[in-house]
Amino acid sequence: MAFQARSSPVKHKIKRNAENVPPNTTPGRGGSNLCGDSPLHCKSGVKAAVKGNFSAGTTPLHSSPGLPPRPPSSASKIPKRKLLWEQQNSEQPADSEKSSDTGVSVLVRVRPFNKKELLEQSSAIISKASTNSLSICDQHYTFDAVADEDSTQEEMFKLVGLPMVENCLAGFNSSIFAYGQTGSGKTYTMWGVVHDPTSGKPPSAERGVTPRVFETLFSRIKEEETKNAEKQLFFQCRCSFLEIYNEQIADLLEPRHKNLQVREDVKTGVYVDNLTEEYVSNMDDVSRLLLKGLGNRRIGATSLNTESSRSHTVFTCVLECRYKTLADGMSSVRRSRINLVDLAGSERQKQSGAAGERLKEAGNINRSLSQLGNVINILAEIAQSGKQRHVPYRDSRLTFLLQESLGGNAKLAMICAVSPADSCKSESTSTLRFAQRAKAIQNKAVVNEETTSDSNLLREQIRQLKDELKRMKSKEKQQGVDGPYSSACNARRSYNLLRLSLALPMTVPATVDSDSDEEMEIDENAVEGRENSVESIKENTVNDSRENDHNATPEKHDEQMPEYFALAQQRDPDKADDNQARRREVEELQDALEVAMTGHARLLEQYAELQEKHVALVAKQRRIREGVTDVRQMAMRAGASSSQLKWLESQAAQIVALNLEREQEREAANEEIEFLQSQLRDTAEAVQAAGELLVRLKEAEEAAAIANDAAALAEQDADRMYREMEKLKRRHATEMATLQQRLLESRLQRAAPCPMCVMAERVKFQFTDVDPDTAAAAMEAEQDAAALEQELAQYKNHTPMEAIDEDEDEDEDEDEELAAESGGCDQQGQGEELYAEDSWREEDHRDDAALEQEEERYEESSTPGEHKEGEKIAARNDPCEQGEEEDSSRDYYEHHRQDDGFEDEIHDDLYDGSEDRCNF
Ligand SMILES: Nc1ncnc2c1ncn2[C@@H]1O[C@H](COP(=O)(O)OP(=O)(O)OP(=O)(O)O)[C@@H](O)[C@H]1O
């Protein structure tokens, strides 16, 4: 009957209560076992390793006023059930130890004085009285442990972290909370200085509890896998990291995932929808996640802490341990969860000096901490009175998300951090009161273990694979909505599921036990039709693997794989931005993954059927063996007659023949199983490679999409800049033309006296009776013109872009000079014009947009005559038009010459000069 019950497809869910010692998978580990109870409650374990005599689990709570007496243990009410494994290996703890376990341990850590407190010359008001008690201003408190200013990170880990690692390995959910005033050392204790694996430096001694928890977890996993190789232990860890900021949940591993929702499901319990989970297999993986998550966390400076956490952060690791019982072919999975919670610090506005955004954050932090306190108060009350009450978990995201750790199925360690300074007296007292109330909570931790037959496990896997396939296909359709960003996340998820599923067949025992029992008899019916069934399975395997369009055969996939790799390798790294090719590859890989999933699910189905048949066959064999033994014994007891003996002999001969037949069939079945296993292994390897490649490609695709976005933005910027430059060039040209025009005008106006001056000079040399004042004025005008020309030449020599900045700075000076010059030449009208332009430029400085309008208006509103004038000016700038200009200048001078009767010689001199001046 027992066998039938096991082979039935009904899933066996076995949960052990907190009092049961979890299975010891390390029988050889001196004194240490996979102790479900933390060493805080065990005699063995790390207790001895920690400084002092730490015996928190058995320490009665302090009986200060208001402190509730320790609630009676409810352990006796929980029915005890044991697993076979447990019975074989476990060591039962003493009853006294069991009864004291509430599943909650509270530890207080007093940090050293900080710089501010030292400067203020604060005095210490907290003193450690013993390893588990302290006093603050004559009030005495007892907890599970007290760590003073001298405690190291290593000691904190041994007190809190190590027990949690052992709990987690044993299948208990575990949580570590850090609670306390802002700046009291929660973050330092929980994370500390996280090691950067790329730095090449050794891990810091200041790394906190969390990194140390994972260091130990991975080394213990390795140890367990080696020691229990025959049980085919298989561990898997996946981690997530979130923060609750202003009552909103954000994914710290995928910062684009904001405002995530907490959901509750009968099967999975409370979970966060859409939260990224990453598989980790070593410390580097965890460090990477911690650094990434902590980098994305909200921090801000307050007067009490320059790097104050403004949110609650929760790092969660789900550990799954699968193992197999060879005797009955049953598989078990132990699933435990470890939550590492760094709560935001409580703060008083007066003390922290928070204002604005910080004040709003502080309000939210205090509100959610008070809701946590409220839940803890009610739980403490329930534990004392034994009366059921509604616990308002749903009042805040924090309590809703972590309800399992608060009065539920988890072991809880609460680290309460305090400052020793008298300035923090009221905050420290309130933290210690909170710690006391937390100690009164009773959690009901059980080992989370499920035992199921292989075929059920496989069927579950098949269901998951099919669901995932459906989801993948529907997601593909939604690609447009989700965009490329979600694709890597989805691919990773599918790949992880497939990886998990692919790991399973490896844990299946190789073949049917070879039975060397000569005496074993077999019923004819036992093998009847087996040959047919094996044949049909064989056929199905081959047909299924070749049939229909999906052709999802591992063989085909196997053939396809080198192509993918070849494609990937052929890719020229220089053409990495060839998005289309990459997209094609990704699509092909996506198809391959789907094909692999379908093929794998089909193989698993066949494997599950074969497993079921195998288990049924083993059961029949056992029953036949028992029957034959019974018959033998009865025959011996009855004393066999000669006819009976003959009959028995003939039966024996038949049995031998059947045995031979059965042996052959068994070999065939074994071969079949081996073939299936090798096929599964091949698929596993191929799919694993494809999956990894796909994830990498998806990530590359994401990166390319981001780069494309950036490039498009840069292009837009460049366009804008180009337009801006063109505009500035135009403006520059207009300004140049205006300046030239003015120069010309001023030159022309001065040109009248100028020839006279030159002539005067000449006359001065030739005729000494020339008026000296006239000559001096002419010289001065000539010098002014030369200076102006020089400035213009400099201005012209600048490239427009270089000139722009200088232009703006120099504009005013230039204008001033021009104005001065104009004034010097008595050009009153021109001076007014310059003034007008000056104010226009001022406006330009103030408002660029206004300038554009001004320009446009200028261009639009210019009369045809003005345009003509503008064109004329521009033409002067154009070297091709210079000839015309020269002609007009020549006309001008010609006119003057005729009017004033200048000498030809003098005119030629002047004309040469003016040509030089125009020739910019
Ligand atoms: N035990 C300790 N030993 C040495 N330095 C410490 C200790 N505890 C805290 N510190 C230092 O005190 C400062 C504040 O600590 P931390 O940031 O951990 O406080 P917190 O409680 O997390 O504050 P908040 O709630 O504002 O985030 C940090 O610079 C940290 O390095």
C-alpha cells in the first residue's frame, strides 16, 4: 500500500514544523549540521565562535515595566511529521531548547561615536552590561545579543548571518531586518563596503552581513553537493533587489521598472509582479547585483547622515535544493527564501534638519515605520494573549510584502542599531522599545519541502515550459508595446526556466537497478505487453521528433546550432552596428529557443511516461518477489509431494526462461532510457548555448537601441547647431556688409579732405607756404581711417564660428570706437545710427529669439530699395563683384577730381589706396 501511495500521481507535500530538526546533509561535519534552528537557539554552531557566551535563545526577556512576559511556545500544537531522510540523519534537540524557539531573535548594535558627536563632545549614555544586555540612563534591557562599539563586521555576521545561512539551507525562510534611527549604522551593518570583483582588490574587512551571508552560502552549497553526491543534490539561487520609496516599489536591478505591484497568490504567496530575478552561482554574481542595486538606491544628505537611505531596500534570494531518493525514485525540492532588509532610518525633523523633498521622504519613512511598529505591537499582543486579532499587514507596502517574516513562516533576526550619544537619547530609547516588542513576536517557521514522483515533477516542468512558450509568443506580438527593452528580460526568463528544466533529467537515476537476485521470480503478466509498450515509445520518440512543421527535434536543433554560432562568429566586429543582421539573428535564435522548448517538452513527456512505467514495473517485481517467497515458504511448510515437486520444477524452469526474457527486455529498456537521456543531454547543451547567445544578443540589441536613440538625439542636436551656425553666418555677413558700408561711407566722406591733405603734404614739400593746420587735420584723418581698416581686417580674418564669441564681446567696444570715430569726423547722423544698433545688440544679448524675429522682420520688411542696397553691400563682399565696386569708386573719385580739379597723379595714388582697402 505504501508503495502504491508513493507511485500515485498525487503530489506529496510534506512540511515540517519549526521544532523538527531539518535533515542533516553533512553527517561528517563535526558538530555542525544543517541546523534549522539558529545557533542563537542551538547549543552547537557558531555560538562558541562568537565573543562571549551568547545564549540568546534561552535568555528570558527582561522584565522591565511594560515588557510582556515571554509567550508560551505554541510548538506543541504543531503536529510533527518526519521525513525518512530526517529520521536517518537528524539529531533531535533537547526539549528545553525546542520550547524556547520563537523564531525571532533580536540583536542590538551600538555604533561608535561619529565625527559630529565627537565634535559636540557628546557623552555616552548606553553601556553594555553583558553579552545580551545593556543599560541606557539607568534602564536595563535584555535581548538575544548586544554588540558594542568594538564589534566587528565579522562578529555581526557570526551572530546574525551564519545562523540564517544554515536556516536557509535547511529549508526555512529567513529574514534579517536592520532597524534604527537615521545614521545609526543599519546600512553599514547590512551591506558595508561591498566588494567590486573588477577592482582586483581583496574584499574589504568592512563588508557587511549580506556579502558574508552569500560567501558562506556558496561555500556551504559546494560542501553539501560534494558530500551528498549520491543524492544528486542540485542547488539553484535567484536574487532580486527592490526599494520602497514613498510607498512605491522600484526594481533596483532594472531601474526602468517603477511602481511595481505587490500581489498575493494562494500557491506562491506574496510576490512583486514584474520584479527582475537574476540567477547567481557565485560571489561575483552577487557582488555585481549588490553594487548595481545599491547604486540605484535613493540616498540623500541629512544633517545626521551624509548618505542617508531614503527608502527601505530588500534583497531577496530564493534558494532551491533538489535531491533524489534512489530507493523509491521520488524527487524532493526544498525551497527557502532569505530577505535582507535595510529599513530607512526614523528621524525627527528638528534633529535631521530635513526640508523640501527630504521632509516629504521623512514623512513617508516615519509613516511606514510606524505601520511596521503597529503590526509588531499587534503580533506581540497576539503572542501574549493567544487571542486572534486582525493584523493590518496591508496598511503599508513594507508590511504587506514582508508579512511572512512578521509572525509567519520565517525565522526573523532583527538588528536594532543605536547611537551611544546623549543627543540621540530619545531615538535610542524608542529603538530599544521597538526591539523589545519585536522580541515578543512568535513566528512559525516550517521547512518548505515538497516530495513528488519524478513523473509529476516532469509533468509540472512540461506545463511550465508550455506556459512559457505561450507567454513568449504572446509577448512577441506585444513587442510593439513593450519595446526592445523588455525583450532581454523575457529572454532571460525563458532561458532560466529552460535551464532549470534541463537540469532535471540529470538528476534522474541512470537506469533500472540491475537485479542480481537469482531467486527472484517474475509473473508472466508482469512482462506481458511491455515489449509492445517499449516499441511504441521508441516509435513515438522517433516519429515525434521528426513529425510536423514544428520539427522541434533536438537533432534538428543540434544541426542548426553550429549555423548560429558560425553566424555569430562571422560577424565583423567592426560592423557591430548592423542592427538588421543582429535582429535577424535574434529572431532566429528566438525561434530556436521556442523550437528547443517544444522539443524539450515533448522529450520530457516521453521520459515521464517511461518513468511511470519503470516505477510500475519495479512495484510489480517487488510484489512478485514477495509472492514467490510466500509460496516457497508455504510449500516448505506443507512438505512437497513428488507431483508437487514436478510441478514446482516445471514452474521453476518456466520462471528461469521468463527471467532470461525479462533480462533482455530490461536491457532494451535501459538502452532506451540511456538513448533518451543522451538526447536530453544534447538538447540541454545545445539549448543552453543557444539561450546564452540569445540573452547576449538581446542585451546587445538593447544596447544598440539605446545607442541609436543617442545617435538620433545627437543628429538632431547637430542639425540644430548647423541651423544656428547658418543663421549666425548670415548675421555675420549682414553685419560685415553694414560695417563695410559704414567704413566706405566714412572713408568717402573723409576722402574729400583726404586728397586735400595729401595734396597739402605734397604742397608742403613743394611749397612751403601751405597752411600747417590743414595738413595736420589731413594726416589725422588718414591715421584714423588706417586704424579702422586694420580693425576690420582683423575682424574679417576670423572664421565666423570663432568670431561669434569674440564678436559679441567686442561688438560693444567696436561700436563705441566706431561711434567715437564717427564723432571725431563729426558724423552725427552716423553716431545716432550706431547708437540705435548698439541698443539692438543689447536686445540680442537678452533674447536670441527676439533677434531672430528682428532679423526676419528686417528681411521681410525691407523695401525693394533697401534690398537693393543690401545686395549692393553684399556685392561688395563678393570678390566677383569687386570690379563693379571699384568702378563705382573710380566714378566717385573721377567726379571729385573733375569737381575739385585734382591732379591725375594724386587721384591715382588715392585710388590705389582705396583698392587695397576694399580688397578684404
Ligand atoms: N559600527 C560602525 N563602525 C564604524 N562606522 C560605522 C558603524 N556604524 C555606522 N558607521 C558609520 O556611520 C555612518 C552612518 O551609517 P549608516 O549609513 O550605516 O547609517 P544608517 O542607519 O543606514 O542611516 P540612514 O537610515 O540614514 O540610511 C556611515 O558613515 C558609517 O560608515
